[in-house]
Amino acid sequence: MRDEGSNPLAVCLGFDIHYPCYLNPGFQPDLVKGKRNPESSYFNPNMKGDLGRVIDRSFRPATEILLDLLDGGFRCALSISGVMVEHLELWYPETLELISRAATHQNTEVLATTYYHSVAGQFSDLTEFMDEFTLHRDLMKEHFATVPTTFAHTDHPITPATAGALADAGIKAVIIDGSGHPAPENDPNHIYTYHGLPVLVTHCDLADDIAVRFPRREWDRWPLMADQYAKWLAASPGDCITLFLDYRIFGDVIDPATGILEFLRALPSALAAEGITAVHPSEAARLTPHAEIGKAAAPPGQQRTILQQSALEALEQAGGLVTDPEIWRCLLDTDHLRRMAMRSPSCGRPLHIVSHQATYDHFASFMRILSYAEERSAAGTRSRKSALALRCVPPEKAFSFSSHERPTGYAAHSLQELADMLEFVPDDVIRYHVERDDFSRWVDQVIGDKELAGKIRGVSGRIRLQSTIQKRIGKLWKRLS
């Protein structure tokens, strides 16, 4: 319970409006041959129709409810991706007009984010991250006449580099994911600072009561009503509860028959009855910081799976190989990496639990598309041979590390990943592959670099093997620049 005489508890409620660029799971290179625009072969060919169903079930009814709530004085925040605006403008302009009414309402704060809902913030080079930030900021100014000052940084852990870059670009506060950045003493209901930047930490348990547990009849708190939920919030200690929810939860991920839309409609009055004030993130960020969480922040990549790490490295390298930036940027969508884990954290998003086979199948489709996009782009580069040597390859052509026919679980999908993995694979594994001439054979027959294959043939030392490959990679990139 809250102390008598304490400040009224505030809730900061944000909605993430985005529709992923889903992959085409049936992609095969033959589908693209002869086509000038391969994008429809790489991504879901039924995207327009599928998005239309999401609009009918979720975006339209939820926004109509939200507009009524905003007119009644409720305050919230909206994060609207650039690709979402593009798709609505192209296919469903009436829905864009509806969402625009909500985004430009005086009781709404529009949040900054990456244009493509992108993983670029996890790259070692933040150029793409900041380019997408700028693209999104300009779009928000054009469509909604606002320049956001709060950044929704919930798709991957914030780092000192991203915090500094955002602060330099005029961002005054960020919303971070409570599952990736646990607050000190597991107390997210305060304002913190991270390298001097005010941060709001999402409350994952309370968010998942809506996003995950709401429709579950086996849940011991089912059915969840708005007044009961408001009581839970009122009993939570702290200054401000931050909830950041995937907008598709309301009517698409969670069926309207469960009462999820009625829950949304009833929530503001239930919060007011408990004395809870709805505030914008920028308002909450002006509260006195509770503590600095820099040392508590999880290092980037700590929770990545092997598949996610391989895909992320391949994506960053592909920025210099795929000549169509639109295709590359669509592949940066965070949803692709989330689907490469058997269980991804929810924290206001739909819970993602699938089989190991499903995660691998998604990874395989992703890598086949990325590899083919790089191969197709090679002809337009300064050195086709160099581009082909630097590309990633699909899983069936990857170099699989093993020892006496026993797989180690590691596979290299490019020269760069091979060089990186030579840093840590056991000596007996390297010795096994050198004795069989596996490294040079793979580089020759799969990567297609006969010169490098000759240089590493018979080389047994880890350091020499790695440095030879790395030097060759550097020369190949120079030929492309």
C-alpha cells in the first residue's frame, strides 16, 4: 500500500503501433529469377490482406475507443513506426487518418523510435540507428506536426553509445524494457537515469497481466476487470508505473470476444477512481530520479541465442552488400530476431513460445533471403567477386564445426563469422578440421575465394589462421569501397 500523504501514483501508458514485415516462408531463389522487384518474393505476399484483418479486428476499434478516452481527458503515448505509416498511406488511408486524429490529439504524446522497428541499435556502428531515428523524426513532423523528445527503446538493451547518440540528437528521455534492464532492487516504478539520460522502466508483470494473461481462463485471476487491475496498480509502491503495450493486443492477438476492448474502454475511469493520474512520458521524466542504473544495465547481447547472434552479425555486414536499402531495412525488423528464440520476453508484447524446429526454420528462411539478396546485389558492386566472398550463406551451406564427426553446435555463415568463431572454438576442433583440410575446402567451394583457400591450406595455428582470414576480409572490403 502507498504511504499516507505520498504523491498520487502516476501511470504512463504507451502503445506500440507497428506491423512486422513478415518473411515469405516459402521463399526459393527460383521465385525471384526474372523479377525486377524481388521484395514481394522475400516478404509475405499477402501482407496487405493480413494487415487489413488486423485493422478490422484491432487498430480501427481500439483507436475509436482511444479517441473517446482522449476526449475525456485521458493521456497516453503512441509509438508509430515509419513502415506502419507507409503501409497505411498506401493501402488504408482512412485508417491512417483515424490514427492521425489520435496522434495529434492534445492528450497524446508521440514517441520517437526507429523508422523500421529496427535492430540497428545493436550494431557496433550506430550510423543506421541514427539514420532511422532521423527518418522517423522527420516523418512524425510531417504527418503529425510534432518532434518527439522521448524515445521508445524497448526492442533491445540501451547502451552508453545509444544513450549518448540519442541525447546528442535532442532526446530528453527514453522508455526501456524492464525485462532487458532490471531496475535496481527490481523496482521499476520510479524514474532513473542512464548515463545522465532520464529513463522510464516498463513494469513487465503488470504489462503482461494484459498482454499475456488476460485471455487465459486457467489464470487464477481470470477474468481480469479494469477496476481490479487499477487496484493492483494503486497498491504498487513508487512514483510512476510505465506500461508499453503492443497495440495489436487489443482485438487481434487477444480476441475481442474476451472483452479486451471493453477493458481498454473502462481502464481510465477505473484508474481515476483509485486516484491514479495518467501522464505523458515527458512529464514523468521530469520527476526526481530515484537512482542511476548504468551499472545495473544488462550488457547488449547477453540474452541472444546462437541463431540470433549469427543473424545479427550477418545483418550488420549486409548493410554494405545489399544494394537495395529498402530490402535490407525491412530485414532489420526486430520481429525476425524475436522469432529465432524458442521463448522471447513479452513485457507488453505477445508471448512468443515455439519449438526449436520452428525457430530454426525461421532462421533458415531469413538467412536464405539475406544470402540471396546479397548474391543478387553483387553484380551492382565495384567487385562482384569480393561481394560474393563476403556474403553470408544459407544454413545448408554453412561451415559446421565438429570434432570427430560430433557437431559442436557452432556454424559459420560467412568469412567474418568463421574468423570470429576461431577466437573461441576448442583447439581439438580446429586441429580436426585442419587435418581434413575442411577450412580451405569450404572457402574454395562455398565462399568461392580460391586465393584465400590457398593461403590457409595446411595452416594449423589458431592465431595465424584467424589473422590470415581477417586480413583477406579487409582487402575484400577495400575493393568494394
